Amino acid sequence: MDNKMTLDQELNVARRKAAKPMLWISMVSMTMMFAGLVSAYVISSNREDWVSFELPPALLTSTVLIIISSLTVHAALMASKKQKNSISSLLLVITLFLGIGFVVSQISGFGELRDAGLFFTGPKSLISSSMLMVIVFTHLLHIFAALIVLIVMITRQLLGKYNNGNTLGFELGSIFWHFLDLLWIILFLFFYFNT
């Protein structure tokens, strides 16, 4: 029995050691995917039928929301490490709402593009607006995954799972959230200076 416990503990330690490197590998993979999409955007911008346009204001709003959410998720992690669980839970819920606000702003941005006559598909679609929407939509899919991660983090925080220094899941979730925030900021700046 003691040997089994030791084996279980060793497996748990091995899983914990592998968790962050696996997350970093997945984030590098995502970065490469977005680099490919941005490269396709740059190459496509040399086409004769490329039409430049201004970014919809909703994308700026979403950028502000995601920057604030990065601050709140970081503060939540710090509060959790200090065993201030109610503050941490509140900050995680605020982060979730900011993330939902980000999604709503992004969808609103799609509507603003459509209202300006820039369509994603169909006979009136343009390569420039289609490329922008593909990249933004791909990022949104990752944000949906991160929102699920946030819900899991909130649930685990409310159940008291992050205690006595056991914050690995919290740390992984916050790293993923910060990564998506940084990725969006880079994409936004790229589009702002290249549309």
C-alpha cells in the first residue's frame, strides 16, 4: 500500500513537471498557426483586388477589455496564492465577464464590418475582410476554450481546490489567458497598422 502511494505520488509529480512544458509547446504551436495566417494576410495584401479599410471601433473596445482581464486574472492568482479565496473567486468571475465582453465586442466588430459592406463570404466578400475575419474568428475559438478553462478555475476555486500551494491548474489557466491576451494585442496592432 505504501509503495502504491509512493508510485501515485511520483506519477503526480511527473504530471506536474510535464504540465507547463506541454502548455508552452501548445502555445508555440498556436503561435506558429497564427504566424501562418498573418503571413497569408500579408501575401494576400499584394493582390490587385485588395481593399484597405479601417478597423471597427468594437475591436479597440475588445482590446481594452482583454488587457483589463489580464490584470484581473493575475490579481486572482496572487490572491489565491495568499489564500484569499473569496477575493480570488471574485476576480476570476470579473475576468470571466471581461472575457465574455471581449467575445461580444468581437462579434459586434463583425457586425460593424458587415454594415460597412465588408463581408466574410458570398459574392460581395473581399479578400481583405475575409482574411481579417478568419484570423479574428480563429482567435475567438481559442478564447472560447479559455472561457471554459476560466469556468473550471472558478469552480475549483469555489470548491477550495487551490490551497496549500496547490495552484498549478490556476497557474496554467492564467498563463493560457495571458498568452491569448498578448496574441490578440499583437494581432490588433498588426491589423491597425496594416489595414
